[in-house]
Amino acid sequence: MRFTKMHGAGNDYVYVDCFADPLPGDPAELARQMSHRHFGVGGDGLILIRPTEKADARMQMFNADGSEAEMCGNGLRCVAKYVYDHGICSKDSMQIETGAGILAIDIEATSGTAQRVRVDMGEPVLDPATIPTRLAGNPVVNAELIIDGQTFQATSVSMGNPHCIIFVEEATDDLVLGDGPKIEAHEMFPAKVNVEFVEVISPTEVRQRTWERGSGETWACGTGASAVCVAGVLSGRTERRILNHLLGGDLELEWNNADNHVFMTGSASEVFTGEWPLH
């Protein structure tokens, strides 16, 4: 089976073109095997690029632990780049079906190659039952979350998948690697949760580290960066348009006041291709 390794701001996945190859029989197990950074290709998960009658292509994603996820903004940018660069859809504006719905994409291309991708991430979900979260408040802004006797102020947003955003002075390893997995599996989040630890540099600039549900710390998280943009506005810390510095690169975010949609712009890169034995 042929695969392509791609990343968006360092958030790396293994991609399989199901327009050209049959759908893998057990994608969850394949994700676990291929994502392993010592015994596999290495990555934050597996993304299938599938045909669909509803849009120009469909993105189906699996985390490194084999669990299926609804959406990944960085993965979506890579899917759009692959679809554009490989001639599946040559339009500068396209639609991609995801587990969080059909999302609109705009391609910034040079000489037929996508350089930057702008994604309409849709409207943020703030209803606690839909996110889902049991934290207090509607919307959940600066809610009390206690981990091992330590109290955090948490803001919760869904961008098609659940996020817990915690603004901190410094996003340390102790927070991200120590408290991140505890928050991911906390009883306040019945479907588990992605956790963002965010440093506010200015009202228009932040720095983010992410503990991603099912994958551990990732170098970037597009839905998380989008959720951070919303959380910053809701908590009065940032403006509606921000630059977000992630470990793997920068993303531009805007929570549009006119239509309530969040827009994310960033790069996507193809790293290499290879063959994976299925037997």
C-alpha cells in the first residue's frame, strides 16, 4: 500500500490516497502500526483521503492509538494540499467532508503547488452538553478544574472535537506532559478532551502547547488553535484575530464577528512517500 507522509506546522500524519488504492481493511490497527515512531513510519496518526459524493474529498482520521477522531485542522490543510497537488481537485476553492461536517477550503498556490491553505473551521460549539463537558457555566469560561489539588481556570470549546483551554504564565513540561494526560481523561470530559496550555504574549499573539487526545503532545493542533482563538475572546484575553506560535510553526486565526466562523491559515508540507506491506 502506498502512503504519503505530510505535516502541517509539525503535526504529522500518514496519508493514504483511497482514490488510487482500496480502503484499508482495519484502519484503526493500521494507524497504531504505522504511527509508531520506532517500528512504523511515525506520526500523530493515520488519515485516509477518500472519495465522497458530498464534497470534493473526504478526510477520515485515526489517532496514533487507533481511536477515530472527528477533525484535525492541520490534517485538513494537508488533505487539501494533497488533493490539489495530485490533481484530484484542481480548484482554488474546494470542500472537504470531515467527521465534523463539510468545510470550505481556499488554496494559495504557486506554479500549481499549494503553498498555504485557509480553512473555514465553522462555528465554535459552546454548549457544554454538545462539547461535551461537565464543567460549570454556559459557555464554560474560566471554570474551576481541580487536578491533584491544583486549581486551573478552564475554558471549553468544541471545533468538531472537544478542547480544554488553560491560560498559563508558562506552558511547562510539568503542565503539558504531567497534567495534560490527567485532564484528557478527567471525569469532567466524558468523551476525553484535547488540552491546550496557552501563554498570552499580547492581545494579538499567543504561544500554545497541546496534549492531544489519543496522541500525546503534538507539535501543532489546528482545531486547538481555533479553539484558543475563541477562548481568548470569551475570557477577555485576546482579540478576534491572532497569531498563534506552536512548536512546529505559526498559524493565523480569526473568529469572524459577522458569521461566527473561525478561519485558520497555515502551511502544509509533503515530506516523503513509501510503500507499506499489508501482509
